[in-house]
Amino acid sequence: MVGSSHEALHRIFQKDPALLTRALQSVLHIPFPEPREFAAMNVDLTEIEPVERRVDTLLRAETDEGAYLLVVESQGKPDERKRGSWPYYLSYLHEKYRCEPVLIVTTQSSATARWAAEPIHLGVRGCPSLTVRPFVLGPDNVPVITDEREAERDVPLAVLSAMTHGRGSQAPAILESLAAALRTIDADSAAVFVQFVDSCLADPQAQQMWRDLMTAIQYFWRHPLAEQVREEGREEGREEGRAQERAESVLRNLQWRQIDVPDAVRERVLSSTDMDELGAWLERSYQVSDAWELFAEGP
């Protein structure tokens, strides 16, 4: 089970290695050759026992131009120690495997992305013996995918978009489009992606919205994370408690989407104890432009 955004931001590329090369090509505009196959590799770069060095994710990509080693590092904040360890990683891997190493840093922070993208120069100032230029995937270059069809065309990229941008005013549209796209892939893969996104949503409102969406399409409940939420639900106890929580989710979604909620609408939603009715209103709360449209008859 993925328990943090740090883990999710690099393990998504273990789940779909091709996403990494697509990101290099289409997001960072790097002429990376098309891989024929990928292989996961040991992330332990320790040479002598007292000094332990590990990368987050390490993949070997076989291309017509030869093999590349794709080193993925998830970075939450600037860490000056990385200015020394990243060059070591690349040099060590090149010496050990005789393949070209490529360093990719993933982050949810624009400030961290700017820091990570700064070239690392080792040697004489102005005439370094070694220069390392990390490639960075972050909020400033990962696309914001809010269109359902675009999300369906590349679900892993839509997942990365949600993991990177899942906060602020655009979060509802990003999460809604991804939720719809997840219906188009196999349930096991979708469940893994659901967990990645859930781990990266630092905004409590965004995370609650995501869990509401996933509850509606059941993928969420296939993962261990769901057991925690089910336990929370059991603590609430009775059926009316669950109905009240669902009613509050409806109103919370409308408020978050900046849709005015008249008192009459609020009272009608909060007074309902029909879970099916509340479920229908919950789904509509992600799409309506007027609160009264919750109660519209028909599909």
C-alpha cells in the first residue's frame, strides 16, 4: 500500500514505465528514443556497507540506440545533499552497467522544481569537470488534464496530472475527468492508480472529493486503504449517520465548486435518508451548474 506522495510520485512509473518516456518526449521535449522493452532494476547503489545509497525508482529501457537507465527521484522539498548524491548515482550506474543514465526528478512543488532543475557543477568554478542537468516533472510542465476524452487517451498521464495538480480551483475538474477515464481500464490497474492519487492529495477537500468519486464507482473499495475508511464509517454506526455523511458530501462538493446553495436545497438534501437518492445527488453534484439541478428527473 502506498502511504505517501513521495512513494506515489515515483512508483507510478514502476506501474507504467512507458509513461516516463512519454513524459520525457511530450512534456520535457527531450528526443528520447522509443523503448522496445523495460526492466525494473535494483535500486540499491551501496558500494561499501557503511554508506547506503538508494534511488527511488530505477528502470532499464531498451531502445534501438542502446540501453538507458532511467533514474526517478521523488523530491518533496530542496535538499542540498542531493547535489552530491545525484552525480554519484549517475556515475556509479554508468560505471557498473555501461549504459547511459538519465535523471528525472518528480515534485508537486514549483519552488522545488526550480531548485531541482538547476545544473549541478563539480570542479573549477566556470570550468567544471562534471555537470549534471536533472530533468524535472512538476506543476509548471506536467499538463493539467481536465477533459474526460483527453484523460481517456492517456490514463497514466491523467493520473500524474492529478497527483501533481490535485489542489486549488482546478482540482474538481481534474479529478472528475480522471474518475471517468478510470472506468475505461481494467479494475486492478485502476485500483492502483486510485491509491497513487489518494496518497498525493494534500488538500483534505480534494481527498474527500476523490474518495466520494471512487466510492461511487467502487474501485476505491478494492484496496487496503478502503478498509481504513470503512472502519471510520463503522464507527459512525447507524444508517442515518451514513446518510448524513453522504448528504454533507453533496453540499460540500457544491460549495467547493462555488455553486450557490439556497436554504431550501440544503434542507432537502440534509433531510433525505434514502441512500440511493443521495447517491444520485452526489454524482450530479460533480456536474451541475445550478444547485436545483440535483433534483432533475431522468438521466
